[in-house]
Amino acid sequence: MSSDGKFKPKMIGIICNWCCYGGADLCGVSRFQYPTYIRLVRVMCSGRVDLKHIFLAFSNGADAMFVGGCHINDCHYNPEGNYDALSMVNLCKKLLEHVGINPKRLRLEWVSAGEGIRFANIMNEFGREIEELGPLGKSEGIDPSELKSRLESVGRLIPYFKLTKMKELALHNPDQEMYTRLYTSEEVDRLIREAPSYYIDPEKCRACTACARKCPAEAIISAKGQVHIVDQEKCIRCGTCFETCPPKFRAVTKIVGEPVPPPLPEDQRTIVRKGKESEVA
């Protein structure tokens, strides 16, 4: 809240260097006014903005997020980078909806370097809209701690969403309206409901390190002669460990819709090979 008691939202804009930042710069040079509470972050391309950036901002108290890029078919950095941003933002809105956040708190716009007045108009309009919505969670009726927990829970699944929706996220179609139909709330709910977890059975693991060597996220905690553990915080749910575990062991279990058993304590992870039980005793 400001000194006069009026709500001033925390708003972050991630904008591309080549067009939208130029529009923001022209806006300032031309002395067009827009709310001072909007903080801008410059990136090389709107296509570089990731789902994680959006979720991290909201988890840390941002009331709204803005993504700005070049106009479609006019990307100056990656010829189709703004298509990537368009698909990502539409998926992100559905994920925010699932969390319980009003998707209007995330906005995507195209602004060229010569559109300073357009940039100012968009910022003023977006600022007024968020002022009316109020602080994050208030209009949604969600307790701040509960909201943060929901955001972090879904945020941990972002690598899984990117893997399962790789084709859609890489789509480059000039029909922008089509992107609004690319993801449905029901589909997103199903994806989250069916998100797998992977667990290494300590009774079956032989510490062969096959899963640890192949894991693309380095999410397997491994040591010589010790039961391997899947770090659930790092796991991207790609299933590589499940596929690479030797069939003769079948130590990796895929779990859907159930909690993952707690990891074995470190002092209990040593594997006793057959014939060496007496030495351990």
C-alpha cells in the first residue's frame, strides 16, 4: 500500500531487447507516462521467457506479470521466438487457473520499437486492471501461504509439462487465435493428476549406477555400493531411470496418484552383497 492507502501492485515486465524494450525506451524519451510500480527486465527474446520465470515471480509476491515481444513474423533475434512466447503464455494461464490465480494477471503483447505510445497505453491499462483486482490471492480468496504452496507444487512439475507438451510449445502457426485453443483446463487438470513420480526400491537396487549415468537432470543420488535415491525436487519426471534400470533388477517404480515413499536414511543405504553378510555382521 502507498502512503495514501491506495494499493500499488508489484508488477514485473519481461520484454525483448529488439522491439518492446525499444518501445519502452521511446515511451520514456517521449515522456509518455505509465505506472512507476511496473519493473522491466530486458531479455534478448520473448521466447526466452520460461514458465519457471512466471511461477517464480508469482511465488515471490508479484501481483502481475507482463511479457512483451516483437510482432508476429517480425522477431529480430530468433525468427520464431515470439511464437514460443505465445504458446508458453497460453499454457501458463491454464496452469495459473489450476492454481486458482486469475489468468488476467499474466499478459502478453507485441510492441515494436516505434510504438512508444502503444507501450504506455498497454501499461496504463494493465496497471488499472491489476489495481482493481487487488493483491495476489485477495480477489481469488486464497490464503497467502496456501497460494505459495500451490505455486511451488505446480512449479515443480514445469519440466514435466515441457516434456509432455513439447510439440505444442514448439508450434509456429500464424493463426494466433489457434493458440487460445491449444490447451484446455481439463487437459491441464489431467496432466497434473497423472504426473508420475519415480522411486527406487531399496530391496532391488544393486547400485549399478545405470540410472544415475543416464539421468538428464542429475536427480539420482548415488554412491558406490549404496542404494540410489531419486531426488524428488530435481526429478523432471522424464522416466529415463525407469527405462534404463536393468530388467534383471527392475528397481525403479513408476508412481501415479500416490505419495512417494520416504527415502532410505543415509546410514541404511549400504548394499550387502551375497556372500558378504557375515563380514558385515
